[in-house]
Amino acid sequence: MEATFPAFALVVAVVIMGYALWLQPRRRARRVLGRLVNTPIAEIKNGEWAKVTGIVSVRAPLLTSPIAEQECIGFRLDVERVDGTHSTVFERQACGAFTIADDTGQLHVDGPFLLGLDGQGDWSTMRPRLLALLDAAGVPTLQLASYRGFAFREALLQPGDRVSVLGLAFLEPDPAAPAAGFRSAPLALRMRGSVRQPIVVTDVGEGADR
């Protein structure tokens, strides 16, 4: 296990630097996680890149998705043209901190995030809320009234979902846990991202759960 991590870290760093060259969040996330193997949470070392697969639970107030209006930990909304160009006219993403747990332990996960979750939506009918979002984003009103060639999908991350995450993990003091006697505060494993290196989150499926 230990001998594989230098190469593992190098592969992850190179792939993450190429994020800006890829087009779709879901495809980007799948490309990254599809090449990597899972690390049990109990085996993660401080300052180590790791891919973890497990069940998520809430650590921050739940959000409400903009179209389905469902409570969730996070969401991603993508709107594209369906005229052959598949150009993105609107996108919105938000995700709160959460905890992921496997059979060996748990890990606190902080953003920023790259949500590569499968989305659901209606590819033929525009909902009033979606039209309002597009209008607020600056899509011309006349165009909205006369052109129905939009496709949208909304992806949700909800409590109890089984996902894979990829990021850099650290052992840090856990202020929520009481110190035992004169010993220092217990340590908690935490995964924290940045704008340039976000935490990758994707559904568990083929190529993502190895």
C-alpha cells in the first residue's frame, strides 16, 4: 500500500491540474476517480491524497435545490442548448460540508467541491423557475419566449447517498470532541479543497468503486 502512494499522489496532482481543459463536471470527476483505487479511512495518513467511498451525512445546514426544491447537502444545475452546440448557458453549484463514513472510520469533508454527480431533469419542457433563473442570468427575454431548445439537469447530494470523494486529507484537532484529562484535543481526519484543487465528488458506479 505505502509504496503506491508517491505514484498515486503524482497522478492525482497531474490530473487535477488539467481540470480546466475538460468540459463537463461529471466527466471531469469520472476521469479522475475512475483511475484510482479506494483507501480505507483508517489507513489514510496525514497530508495524503486519497479516494474514499462511503455514506455521507450532514455537517452543515441543508440547502434547497433551485429547480426540484428538494433539501440536500449539495446540488449542481446545468443548462445547455440542444441545437447541436451543447453550449452551456447557465450553471450553478453549491455544497455544504459533510461527513463520509466507511467500515473503518469517518472523514469530515470541506469544500470547495467539484460535483460530478448524475443529474436528472426534463429535456423537453422548461419549468417557470428555470426560466426565471435563465432570465436573471441575462439570457434575452425574447429568446426565452421563442426558443425552447434548452436542456437541463439537476444533480443532488443527499444524506445517506453513497459516493466517492477525492482530496487531500489532514489530521487536525477536533474542537467538537472534549479533551480527555490533560491530553490535547482528539484529532479528526479532514479533507479540505481549494479553488484550484477542489474536492471531487462522484456517484459510486462503474469505474468509481474499485
